[in-house]
Amino acid sequence: MKHSQNRSSVSLLLTGLAVLAWFNIATPAQQVPAPGAQAGAPAGGRAGAPAQPGPGQDPAAAAGAGRRGGGAGGPGGGNAFPGVTPLNVLVVSGGCCHDYPGQDRILYDILNKVAPIHWTFSLGMANIPDGRLPLYSQPNFGASYDLIVHNECWANGDFSHKFLQDVVAPHLRGVPSMVFHCSLHSYRAAPDGEDAWREMLGVTSHRHTRAHPLTVKWSDDPITKGLEPVTTPVDELYVIEKAWPGTMALATVINDVDQGLTGAPGSISNDVYPVAWKHEYPVDKGGARVFGTSLGHANESWNLPQFQEMVIRGFRWVMRKDPLVGWPTAAPAA
């Protein structure tokens, strides 16, 4: 993940997804279709744009869905969780260096297998003025969601105290989160002491190693216990400088390719860094749970069975469900 701002902005159509929250944050001349976007699709939008159908969903049904997305019950349009109130999930993604529409789609497919969900996707652009997503300036932007997923990648900008507080405000009110890969380096230009985002993540990082396969060691926590050993396809090992109070490592990787945090250039540190973790705010800060992983640079990592099972269990943990037990279904009709 190189934080150069060298890509054109991304159109906001996620093919086959329930895309509800659109933000036009680039001029029309800058806009180009996202990977996999349909020709002729809108190249931008606005908050509250009409819903787009999820996989197998009737477009007419999506048009009447208001601000809530399709997808509850999983692909195919049926409801696999009858009688269970769907969760409202917001996914914030976009920025440089990764296939965000593709990763959004993979996450959609993973979690629709295990829970009833109404989805909202806010896909940002590669270049955002001052590194800010307009979503975060909306008062109480996260108030209507049961979970907010962060997969954004905006590292640099003049990030004010108020901006950072606005980003994490829902989590300080108790809304749980899942954070992926480059979200660790989002807002990293914020000065030392402006740590609201870093505390929410549960870890602090400002750099990563070169891309290479990572051999993952799983912990015995229920989120990762029993997962098959795995060496990822090419991924990036994020150099973790600090774990915040309330953070527990779930999986680790040895840095055997560079100097790490404090070594001399050209040396090999053999430092051990968490690549997955769980973080829980104290009660006086809302008590929200956060699952995080620095894995997921490329879609090949997202498609690993071990990665997907970890994500499912992490999702269940942040939602305060036993990670190893299925989602409740309604009692059979009498």
C-alpha cells in the first residue's frame, strides 16, 4: 500500500451490491468507472441516492428501499433468517491502492451467510480534498447503524481535532466496528496526541514492510482458535508501534524482511506484530468492541477460507454473539 495519490477517482456503482449512500467528491472530469462497474453507470452521486439491488434482488424492490439496502438474508433475495430483525451495517471504503468495490463485495457475501443485514456502502475516491470524506461531517452520521466497517485508505491531510472526533463519535457512543488493512494508516498524518482514531483501531502504525507472503500464527482465542495454518498470498506486514489498552492480539506474523520499528536500515528485526486483534473501549468511553486486521491488501487474501472464517467470528464478537455459534433464527411458526 503506497500512499501516493496517483489514481483517478472511482465511480460509486458497486456492481450487484446494495449501494445506498453515494458521495460526489470529485469533479465530473475526474471520474472514471470503478473496477467491475457497468458502462454507463452513474459516476457519482449524493447522500440518500436510491438503493441499488443486491445480488438476486428485484430492482423495483430496491428502488423502494429508502436508505436501507438489500441483502438481508444473503444472496438470492430470500430471507434465511425469518423473524430476525436485520442489522443495519455501514461500510466506509475507498482511497488508494486496493480494489475497494471488490473487497466490499467479498465482505457482503461473507456476512450475508451468517446474519440478516441491511447494507449501506459509502465508497469514497482516490483523491479527497484534504483527505476528508463528506460523510463524516454529517451530524450523528452513525446513529442509525448497528455496525460500522472501516476499510478506507486516506493517510495524509490536515486532520483537525474535530474531524477525528467526528469520525470516531459513533464508536464512543457504543457502535461497534470492524477495521481492515489500510484503515490502520488512514489519518496517520494526525499529530502525536491526536489519537482518537488510533485508539479506536486499538493499534498504532505508520508504515508497513514490502509486500510478501505472510505466515500467520493464530492465537487460542475463540475468534481464531482451530483455524488451519496459512501463509497468505502477497500481503503487507504493518509495523505496529503500540497496542492500546483493551487490545488483545488474535494472530501474529514475524517480520523477517526488514528492520522493523527500531532496527538499522538493512537489518532484519524478527519483531512479532499482530495482524489481527480485538479491542474493547472501557465502559466510560461507550464500551464498543472493535475487530481489526491488517491483512487484506489483495483480494486473494480476502478469499482465503481462514480469513473469511476469522472475519465471521470477529463480526460475531463485536456484535456480542458467541463467535462459534450460529446466528439465532426465529422459532418455527406454530
